[in-house]
Amino acid sequence: MFSTTLKHLLKTSGYKPQHFSIHSFRRGAATFAAAAGIFEDVIKAQGTWRSSCYKRYIDRDVELRQQFANQVKEAVSRTLS
């Protein structure tokens, strides 16, 4: 049901539904929750995972890229001021 609704909303919004999947939302939600400090048990329950396999969905590189961007921003700000 969610998949059908998602594809319909994407199509009516002018996006190509074939470029999106439920998997993207599971991965994104798990990554966001982990970065926000949500407890592992809550992430597992929300994603209906029973094992630790949910950890494979979490993209830790997102956090590293954000840290890098913040450090560059701070360095540039210090240089320009």
C-alpha cells in the first residue's frame, strides 16, 4: 500500500517513480534515526527488524560527510574573518 501511494505521489509531483523505492526510505529513516541518537531498539522496532541486520541500512558515511562539510565551513569562516 505504501509503495503504491508513494509511486502515485511521485508521479503526480512530476518525478519518475522508477527512481525511488521503499528501500530508500528504510535506509534513509534508519540513517536519520541513528544520526539523531535514537536508541537501537527503537530503530529496529520501527523498521521491523528482529536482528542486528538493521545496521547494514545505516549509512555512516553521511555523518562523516557532514562532519567534513562543517569543518571546511568553519575553516573558511576563520580564514575570511
